[in-house]
Amino acid sequence: MLIKRTEREARRGMLAASLASQSGGGFDRRTFLRRSGLAAGALAAIGTLPLGGVRKAEAGPPAPPGARVTTTKAVCTHCSVGCTVVAEVANGVWIGQEPGWDSPLNRGSHCAKGAAVRELVHGDRRLRYPIKMVNGQWTRVSWDQAINEIGDKLVAIRQKSGPDAVHWLGSAKFSNEGAYLNRKFAAFWGTNNVDHQARICHSTTVTGVANTWGYGAQTNSYNDIRNAKTIIFMGSNAAEAHPVSLQHVLSGKELNRANMIVFDPRMTRTAAHATEYVRFRSGTDIPVVWGMLWHIFQNKWEDEQFIKQRVFGMDDVRKEVAKWTPDEVERVSGVPGEQLKRVAEMFAKQKPSTFIWCMGATQHTVSTANVRAFCNLILATGNVGGVGLGANIFRGHCNVQGATDLGLDIVTLPLYYGLVEGAWRHWCRVWEVDYNWMQARFVSKPMMEAPGIPSTRWFDAATLPKDQVAQQDNLKAMVVFGHGGNTITRMPKAAEGIEKLELLVVADPHPTTWAALSERKNDTYLLPICTQFECSGSRTASNRSLQWYERVVAPIFESKTDYEVFYLLAKKLGLAEQMFKNIKVENNVPVAEDLLREINRGGFSTGYCGQSPERLKAHMRNQDKFDLVSLRAPKDAPEVGGDYYGLPWPCWGTPAIRHPGTHQLYNTNLHVKDGGGTFRARFGLEYQGKTLLAEGSYSKDSELKDGYPEFTYGVLKKLGWDKDLADAERATIERIGGPNPDAVGWAIDLSGGIQRVCLEHGVIHYGNGKARANAWNLPDPIPTHREPIYTPRPDLVAKYPTYPDVKAQFRVPNIGFSVQKAAVDKGVAKEFPLILTSGRLVEYEGGGEETRSNKWLAELQQDAFIEINPADAAARNIQDGAWVLVSGPEMANGKVCRVKALVTERVGKGVSWMPFHFAGWFQNVDQRGKYPPGTDPIVLGESVNTITTYGFDPATGMQEPKATLCQIRAA
Amino acid sequence: MARMKFLCDADRCIECNACVTACKNEHEVPWGINRRRVVTLNDGKPGERSISMACMHCTDAPCQAVCPTNAFYTTADGVVLHSKDICIGCGYCFYACPFGAPQYPRVGNFGSRGKMDKCTFCAGGPEADNTVAEYAQYGTNRLAEGKLPLCAEMCSTKSLLAGDGDIIAAIYKERVTKRGYGSGAWGWKTAYRETIAT
């Protein structure tokens, strides 16, 4: 029997202490071993550790002899919660991960992915050096050669087919600075064909929500959900997609005994913790929400005063809602009226209520309308603009919010300025380049102001006849930074598209699906990019908080940062001098702090102006000062006094005026200098004779006690507030305005003076308007139900058809109507009777190349699978765990996907579900051999998007992976 | 002296597997060895509950009782540890353990399982604390540094609690009181024949 280890001398706080105590002690086992020369390596190592002020390797492998162990604060690179990662590094090796206790966002917690991020920089399966494909063979090349060849080919394509023939697909995993750089690069190249994952994520949210009340982002925060009394999740499986958010949700639910209601076609892991679960048919979000509003209006549970003061056009919504009687709702969506009544009453009466949604709601042809319906439910019940309520939109990737904000997007320049001439002139002023020079980079002024091709349609733009693509030529080149290929629907079409390209550049830590999917033989380059742990910068979490993270280790192998690669490309193309005028470049690497400062200088529209690198770094140093629920630091806290954590945008004015950021958007209960605000008056003064300005509602201590329009220099003058401007501010405004300074608005005033003066007067420069229940500029001003393109209910198509065909929408045709009609006529729903919808697994993220290459995660999910209801499985003689063959209505004859069956009641009868993270098997063919040797992910599998089908939201180009059809048979 | 315990609050566990990968990360546990895992009951049905399982560091540990070579020992903190130098890989402890905690690195017949491996409550093994030798066989020794097991420290929803049994019991009791309904814990219904309404 071994002796119990009670003889340990003391509980040791730190090894330094333990070493100290032992060096003073007598002849213990340790000293004996050391003197006797046993276990030399191990103990010698400890013996030579310097003691003073150095932390030893407290986790992971003990540090090598003499190594100093340093601790770095980084931010998890998976979802948008923004968990702090504390990394311990010795000799440039990341040896351990500790909980980041001080972060108010995660308080030390992680999910499976966050707890495994250290593996990402082990890099077992990462790209190690640049590779190009020569006659079907992967061949190593130098960085110089790769950049030179890519640059030459780009120039050749530009000369032949124009700048719009190149698509610069960026990443939601960029830092803010990287995203900004990619967008700026595309502008200098001369195209708006620049996009990222938000297209297939929350593009519909951004469009729908911004068109309702001003900004298209989460109104509150994960932490603020702790205050909610009723929480609705619609098409959000946060337990798997945002696990750490559930810490706030479940704690709040327990403390407030809150109602937690999950609406989903699938009884998710989130639903397992709900107080009520509502199952509905995929793609019927609008009928369900209108069904709730029907009960609310019927029983007068709406917030009359809120609607009167702060909402425009609710009566138009009432008319539409009146059509959705409980019977019709149940007929279309399958949800019984009694259940909806109960849930609607909770949402309207047990306030504050918050409404959370995710991809389940946003990935449909009608998704802009979906989110608009949610906003209307929120507005009708007065659940926005305060504590514990709001539209808590959970964004996906770690920086999809920031990348969206920074305009890595086909419809806007950074920070939602749009593509109009005024926007270009604003950014040209910030960049200090001549507007006419910039315009000359483009094919023409109209193309400069025309939205680009969305990431969902790039292959259509590459493969359709040239006359159907509304630009000079087809797409000829894709430059893909950090974007999987298998997250986009219609993969067989994508494979064709990849083969058509004249140039494919994949800049990523991993080769991704892009490299393995097609039969390309040449003109394909893989550039090894480091992860964000090998890079510094800022990222914006879903709650709009910016967090600055430090580089943990230097880029491994030959990988480079995004910053450096954009610089090298710019240099090769002769753009570097113009692009990096005000940005310091060290050793070919643009300095992240300078990039952020430039964002600050131009970011007045969205309040990205106050978050200087210095302030953000102070926040990371002082994480422990911020309150868990309010996210605010006490007024007397050093460096960060009074700030909200991460200066959630909008953080108005210059950094010098120290605006605290905005925790809850549109919160009239706070002074604007404390993060208060109103709905944005961005849609004009009146519409059809009715005012669009708020009536009798204003933010706390506002000097203007009613609605007011957006501020310009002219408005300031009318109020006599222009005298409060400093001379330098006035000079800047007059310089910008030229002959007409009165027209200079708050968003293009580079001095920040208009914002500063407005805040001093307690008003908000963007005006005090009404939210729009009726958004007249959208395809469906009042959300209208439309059946999915491939619907299991063809009987409903006549009454609820999809949008009409359009010849050119985002430069390509959208023939959804014809496709839907053909599907109904051909009786596709008979041949493919099961609904197919897709979603996330907690272990993997996005396209999954990175996480499926992580051995700690890959071990947990080793097979691609499809969930099928026991009744459907029995009818098809399918056993749990057996191989099945899945086919979809758009797959070529005889093609199938081979996955494992998971027979479960999680999905209802007639419904099947697949995770979308898998790739590397394509239509029953293993593609492992097509990856460059040693870079194939550990786990490969069929992608659901090989099966998914046509369908695009007209306002955004969003795809429809959440409601299509399939057939399953035993293999 | 404190008795170290794990407690998984089944009302909070969302099967995110952070505990599993945190353990892998902290101790570089190889593929195929699962010191900790998350078990889900009634998967996909109403009443679905998950619970994170590892060695429960029993007071009167069955593994210890059946071990033919006396490889196990209980520390003063109530942590059940074992010596891989003494372990012969016979697998008796695997049969004795009600929780499936013991793991074996090799698959095969005739005693070729290799040395047993299991959760150490992040307390290492019989070797001197925080040495390379200890790390190589058992992983890190966080307890010796005054830290708790990383699985619990990193739990996404603060479901998995680890530490002094009295303290975590008090935390759990407070939670149950605030919730105002039966604990929702795994096994509650079997024990008390009480249906849980959350």
C-alpha cells in the first residue's frame, strides 16, 4: 500500500513558493533525487527556474530549463461571445491555457472549441509554406514567387476582363483591422466584389433590423439577458453555437425564474433547457410570429404608448396579422393556437422580454422579412430600448460583427456608409486619396456605386453566360481569405465554378474545401496564413464590444498574418504607397494599432470613432473592474472609469471625449453621454403625410423634448449650438463642406465636433426617429409569408408563392419563382418527401477545416451524420448508426451523399437534419488524396451543402439551406 | 481537511464538451483516452439531461478495493490516485468502477491493455509535484498549485463544480433554492419518484 501523500509540507500557491520553502528545508526526497543525480532532466529543469517575479509553467508541459513563462491575453477565435483566452508561453511555445476569470463575458469559461484553441497553433495539419498546383500536383513555392505570380495573373485578368472579374472573399475571422484592410484593398483594386461569411450568416438581420430602427446589430448583450423575464429563442441553438452565452441565460433564468421558450423545427440542446418548446415547420417563421401577434392584438396586450410614441406604420402590420388566424397558422406552420397564445401572453406581459434569433431564422429566401417580423413583435410589445429586453441577435464567427461593420460587404464601404458618391468621398478624405483617382480604379462610376456579387452567387457569376452577368465579364478569379467553401449551398455548382476560374488563391491556415473540391490542375495557390493567435488586433463580439488581443506566439512555419499578405499584394500591384499613407509598416507588416486609428478617424457613422487602441488595451488590463450584469466599470476605476466593457459601439466622438460606449441601443432611460439613445431618424422626416420623428419620447435629460431629425452643421446653426464648436472643429467642417458647409452631417464630420456638441446638449446627432413597422423600401414592406422554393407543401404555393424572378439582382439573375414553379409542377415533394435542414455542432465551427483538424475536437465527432425520425427510419428500414444515402432534388441523377443515420425523436416526422461542418467527401467519393499531403483534416465527411438547393433572399442574396427537401435510403 | 468532489449540475449542463477538451488540453491526453466525458440521457426527447462524468473520487473506492497490486491511494484531500509504476493493466478496476472511469491505452486481449489512466482531479500522481516525470505519466498537478481541475474551471455554464465538497454542496444548494423546483438532477426522479417540472 502506498503511503498517503499527507506529508506534503504545505499547500502551495505557486511553485516559486514551494521551491523557496524547499531550498530552506532539509534533505527531502526532491533534494535527494537531485543530489543522487536521478531524474536529471526533470528536476534540473525546475532547479534552474529563475524565481523572482516569474510564473512557472503552471499548466501544460513543464517549461524547458531556464525558460521564462509569460502570460498573454487573447480572445477565442470561434464564436462571437468573445471569451478571453489566457495563454502561457515559454520559449515561443504555447504550453498552457488558463481560465480568463476576469472577463465579464466568459468568467473563465469555454466550450469544447475554446478549451481546445491551443491545439490550433500546434499546427499538425496546417499549411506550412506556399503551395501551387502544377499540372495537378501540389508544389512548394516561395512567398516571393507566389506573390509575384499571383500579382501578374491578377493584372492580366484585370486588363482582359476588368477589375470586377476578381472576387475578394474575406473572413469573419479577420481582426477588425484585417477586415478593414481587405475592404480597403478591394476599393483600391476597383471592385465591390468583396464579401465574407456575414452574407450566409446575418446579412438578412443587418438589412432587416437596420431598416427597422437604425443599426443592424444585437441591441443588448449576452450579459444583459440575465435581466430578462421572458426569453425567446427562434432558430437559435445557442447551447451548441454559443455555449458560453448559456451561462448568462441559464443563470438569469434561475434567478428571475424566467420563461425560456425555444422555437425550432428540431428539439435542440437549447430546447432541452427551455421551459417551453415550440416545434414548427422550417420556413414558416412569419406565420408563427404573426400568429403570436394575432393573439396580442386580439387581447390588446400590445404596448399602446410605445407604439404611439416610437413606432411608424404598426397599423399596416395589424392588417397583415389579421389574416393569420390560429387556424391558418396551424395549417401552415403546424403550431397549435393555444400554445402560441400562451407564449404570446408571456412575451407581451412578463417583461422585460428578449427575442433571440440565429441562422434558423436568417437563412431563408424570406429572411429579411423574417427578422422584420421579429422586430415588429418586439416593437408591438415595447420590448426594445432598455434593460433585459431587445433583439439579442447572436452573431456567428468570432468577428463577424466587426467584419460586417467594417464593410467587408458587397453593398457598403466600411461602417455602413453605403456606396453612394458621398460615401466614397468620405473615405477618400479619410484615406487621403483623390476621389477621381479612386473612380478611375473602377470600370465606371455606376459600377463603383453598384453592389457586388454575393458569396452565395460567385459560381453563378463564373459559370452563367456572359450576357447574364451584369458586369464587364464573368468572374475569373477568386481570392479567398479564411472562408470555407462548404458553407455555401449548391456545392456541385461551386465545383463547376472553381474549375472555370482562371485563378484561385486560398489564403488560410488550412487548404479548405476550395483546394480539394474540384478537378483543377493549374493556377491554384495556397498561402499559409497564421491564426489570430499569431497576430494582434481587435475584434468585435456580438454585443458590439471591441476587445484587443495580443499575439500569443509568432506565426508558425512560413505562415504570415493577413496584414502582411495584403501589404505584399498591394506592393506588388503598386498600391502600397496610396493604401498605407497613414499606416506604419514594419518589416512588411502594417501596424494594427495604426489601422485601428484610421478606422477611428473615419468611423463616425457607427461610433467606431472612440475606441482607440489605447482605450481598448486599458480595458483588457482592467477586465476585473467591469460589472457582470451592467458591463460597466465604476466611475472611479482607474483608466476605464464609467466605461462599458469593450466600448460597445456606438462609442461616439473622438477618444478624447471618453464616451463610455453603448450597452443597450436606443435606451431612452439614459443620458446620451451614459450610452443612452433613441431610434435613428434615418428614413426622412415623414412618409405619406405621417411623421417619422418620435412623438413625446426622448433620451434622458435631452434639451430637445420631442423627435428631431439628423444633425448637420446647418441644424447646429439653427439651434445656435454652432458657437460651442471649437475653431479647429469648425475649420474641419468647413473644409469638408466646401461651398456648402451647412450640409455637412454628423457622420462625415471628421472633427467629431457635431457629435461632441450634440452630446453636450443631451441629444443624439443621428436624430430621434420612429422605428419602422412598415419598411417601404424592402421587397416586402410588411413581412409576408412565402413558401420555401422546395416546399414540402406544394398546396400552399399558389397562395404563398415566392418572389418573382429578377433578371439582375446583385449582378446575377434570381429565378427562384421559376425554380419553385418547376418543383411544384414536377411533383418534387413526392420524390423527395423529407424536409432537410442544417445546423451546428458544438465541437466544430463553420466549414470545419480548422476544427476537424484539431485532434481534441475531431475525436468527439468522427462521422458526418443525418438525423432522422424513428418513424421515417422504420419506413425506410434504416438502423441507427447505419450508413444511408441521401439525395436532393438538384443533385445530378444517381449522385448521393453517404452519411451515417442518427435515428432520433429530436427531429419530427418528415424532417431530417444535418450538421454543415463536414467536407472532404463529395457525392460518395473520398477526397482525402486531393489535399496537399499532411494538411487533410483528421475527420472528413459529406457536406450538407452538396444537397442544398437554389433560393436567394432578394434583399441580401442570402441562401436557403434551412428549408429544402431530400430523400434518404439505406446504403 | 477538505474532501475534493465533483458535482455536475444537470440543470446547467448543455453537453458542450468543454470539460472534455479542457482535460485533453491540460494533460495532453492522447486520442482514445477519455478521462472525462459527457453522457446524455433521453437524447432528443423532452427531459433530455446531460451530465459530465469522470472519476468520482469515491470515499470507499471500489477500484481501490479490487486492485490486486494496491496501486491506488487516497490523498489527504480525498482524491483517488494511482501509481502507473505499480499498475499491471489487469482491468479489475474497470469492472469495479460504477462510472467507467478507468481507461486503457491499448486495445487487445491477454492483458495487453497497458497502464490504466483516469482522471486525477488534476492532482498528478505519486511522483514529486510538478515534475516532468509526474507530467509524463499523469499530466499536470494543478491542486499542488492551489488551482482546481481545469474541466470545472472552464465549464461553459458553471455546471461542473469541483472543489471542497462542503463548498460545492453549498453552491448547489443555493442554486436549487433559487430555482424553486426539485433539483432536476440526474437520478432525482428515480430516487424521489417526483416528476420535474422546470
